[in-house]
Amino acid sequence: MKAKIKNILLVLSMLTMTLQPGFVAAGLPEAVNYLRAQNDNPWITMALVAAGETDIPTSHLRNVSGDLATDYAKTILALTALGQDPTTFGNIDYVSQLKSYYDGTQMGDANLLNDDAWSILALASVYEEGSPEAIAAKDFLLANQNANGGWSYSVGAGSDTNDTAAVVIALLEMGVSASDSVITDAFSYIQSAQNSDGGFGYQVGSDSDSGSDSWVIWALYKAGIDPTSWSVGNNNPITHLESLQDTDGGFWWVAEGASEWNNKNMTPYAVIALSGQTHPIGYFQPGSGSQPGTYSLRIEGENSNICNTYVAGATAYDLLENGAVECGYTFSGNRDYGTFFLESIDGIVPSPPSSWMYLVNNEMAMAGLEDLGLEEGDEILIYYDPDYNSPAYPDYDRPLKVEASENNPEENEDITITVSYFDSGWHALGDATVFGGDQEYQTDSGGEVQMSLPAGYYTIYAEKQDFIRSNQEIIMVGEGVSQNVGLTVEIDQGGHGNIGGESIIFDVDTSQLDFGSLEPGETGSQMVTLSNSGTVDLNIAAAVSGDSVFTENIKIESQIWSSYSSSLDINSSQDAEVSLEIPSDYIVLGVKTGELIFWAQTQ
């Protein structure tokens, strides 16, 4: 039974880190090699960062694996560890999506405590520990401390070392003093679970395991306590954890041969602990660039956004090159005149009078991409200009910015969208077109438009002739639940999960739709099954994000995705055909990815 509980923890309660002075264990290089050979996930990403590794893959962070608050939290923590912006990575605002799990009193499932602890750490990693969501989660945790000083994975259950350690880390991050009785009582409970081998089990009396060792070590580091000071004879948490490393570099859960359930899934936790680190590993101020040497890169294509990320580099060309790895686009150019001239991005090759142009800090650049050295805080905006003669020189296209008064409004609640343009500062822009859902809106003379949207998930942006397309704002309307389905297609020119609540249990029978290889003019289609096993009837809607080939061409039951709606009765299922038609004049090639979101709300 103990092993089964541990497996559940692996699925539901993983996440985070902060740089902390400490030693580097002798077995770390071997452990890093072991992790490099595994399938990437947020925990492995954080472990590699903790160990000081570079050249860490990020593509696996573009789609959240799962539909729990903790799934979004661990993705955010992996991104902040990497110095990436979780509000824009892959054109998705993961922070807003995490906040959508706030019910007014706590984060995620009201029956769980681990999601509150990890949500706090994720929000703190983007400097939102003072947000209503983080404060409510803190109060919820304080109200659910057990009499023995510990916390459980769920409300009212017996304490365990893993979740007690996670809550301690979260409360310390929220400003609770290490000398506060809340923390000292928690450490008293944890220490009561220490075994004669120096290690810790999941609960008092459990055999020591590498996961529990690691979580306790994280908490000790967070409180400024040397883990080696918690000794039993010649043993301590560090020596016990090191004793579980195998010759291949991985760390066994318990001593080899001691359990039929044994595995090396705890290796990322061990690497973090033995690197002398705790949580969060990194912090990121959205919009700041966060780490030295990283800069904002946004690319607006002919019809949609191509990239919005932070990347390292010494020149604007470096950002273009490194951004291709982060965002998955291709580009080409020439150096016929002694410096790099950009000719195409993602297969889009302008012909006069159109061209690729770029701005630095929203103003015209006075140097080529290769010649522009970057300074701290610089922002590079590369954009497709349909007519470089309009507006007439020396004027140029001005960038737009869209802002929403509320990112998680109630259904049909009025919200204000403001559009502004940059000209030595930001100014309101009238008569701009704002796109939201399946409608278009025009801003008034003050640059504002009122929206009232049905429940769903919306990407809002603005356009106007002779201006550069705006950034994107994600609006999540109403208190529904969603299922995300990854989309993949290769353009050839010649999972399963439940979302549960008191009454909503909505399921989609796949987590990935791969349309294979399609040529322009061809259509691919696949079936998905939607199921309602809850206690209320549901209304279903959909949203699509990612590459424009999906956002502009995905249909569900022969309707463009933005018009799709359906009802799903209690204890019923229905099939939905998802189709993708590649336009006959489509000129881009390569593998494209996106995400289809089914949104469920009670009728």
C-alpha cells in the first residue's frame, strides 16, 4: 500500500527551486547523464538547471501534461528555473491558467493541500507571492496543519514528510519566519520520522526512501539548516540519499531489492537536493528578461504571431537564431552586402513592397541584425511589413499593445480592452480592430472597447493598417474545466485524463491529435470522444492556440472551432470529428504544433 501511495504522489504532487549555497555531490555528473537519457519532463528540467547544466531542451514545456493546478505549477517552476517567461512561453500564459484554479479560498481541489503549496511556489517564482491566490493558499495551509505539526497530501489525512516539507518551503517563501512555531512544529514532526540510517520515510515508521530524503533536504536548506547536522550516529539525510545511487547514476527509491515497486523516478529530486538547492530554483519578473543576457524577442508574421519568448544572445541576430530553437520556426537570408539581410521566416518570403522589418524597444533600429549589440532590457520586435512605403518615410509602422481589465471574468461580465500604440510613449488608438472569440470589435477614440463573453478560453489581440499586430492576451471566462489536446501536422510541399470537482467530471479520450503529413489542399480528420461522468449536464465549447495553420483552419463537426458548441448530458459520451484543411495556397512547410482546448461548464 505504501508503494501505491508513492506512485500517486509522483503523478500529482511534483514541482520547483532556488539557488542555495551548498556542496556538490560526487555522483552528480553520473546522475546528470542518467537524466539526459530519460524522457524530458519539468522535474528533469529543474534538476538539470540545479546541477548547473546548459543546453536544456524546452519543447516539452510547450504543452502542460495534465489538468491539475500542480501540472501548471511545475511547468511554471521549470520555466522560471530556465529564465523563461511563463506568461508568454509558447504564446501561452501559464500563470493566468494556474490562477484559474483559484476558487476564492484556495488553489485547485478543495480536498487537497499539495496543490496550494506548489501553487504558492509557482506564483512566488514570478513575484506574485502577494497575489490574492497566493495569500489564500497560505491561509488555507495554515488552517490545515495537523496537531503533530505536519501536513498531509489531502485535507484531514495523516501527516507525511513529503507534503510537510513542501508546505514548509511554501510558507517560508511567503514570509513565515523559520523560528515561528508553525515551522518549528513542522520540523519536529519531520525529525520524528528520521530513521537510524539517517534517512526519512514517507511517514513515521516508513522505510527511508530517496524521495522523502530529498524533500526533507529541500526544506532544511530553505530554513537555512545544514542537512548534515541532522545526524543519527554517523548517518544523516545526505549520506542516506547518496547510498541509494546506482552505478548508472540513477537513484533507487529504496535500497535495491528491498521492494517490488522499486524504481529510479526519484532521481530528479535527488539531483536537486545534492546540488544544495531548494525551491523555487529561479525567479522571473514577466517582461523583465529576468536573467542577465536574455532579451525579449517577438515575431509577428503576415497573419499571426510566430514567436514570443526570452532568449540569450549578444546581437539581434543571435536572438533570431536562438529564438528559432525556442519557437520552432525556420529563417533564411543573405550577406550579399556585407551584413545579414533577412529574407524569410517560417517559409514566408515577402516580395516588394512587402518586407521583414524590425524594431528595438519599439523604435527603428539604426543597425542591421548582426550589427546591433544588445543592452540590458532591450526588446526586439521583428515583423512582416506588407508595404514598406506606407506610412511614408521617415515614418514607420508603430507597434500596438492590448491590455484587458480582467483576465478571468465571470461569464457575460463586461470587461474593457484597451489598445495603444507606441510613439515616444504609449498612446490610445481609436478605430483599431480587436479580435476575440468569433467576433471583431472596434475601439473608440479612447482606444477602448467593451466585451461581454460567454464561458470559454479566448486569445485577444489587435490590428490596424500601418500598425504592427499587438501582443496576445489570454482571457479565461467563467468557472469551467477544460481538456487540452495537442495538435501536430507536417506540411509537405510536394492522452487521456480527468478533471474532477464536486460535480464536473469531463474527459477527452486523447491528449494528442497528429494529422500526419498533408499537402496544400488536403484535409485530415480524426475523431475524439467527449465523456461526462459527473453529476451535472455540461455545455462544451472549444478554443485553438498555436500555429496559424491550426487557429485558422481547424474545424469541429464541420464548424470552424470558434463556432463549435455542444451539450453533454450526465453519464453520456459523444464523438466529435476534428478536421484540418491545408489551404491550397499555403506556402509554408515543416512540422507545426498547436493545442485544441475543450471547455466544459455546467448548464
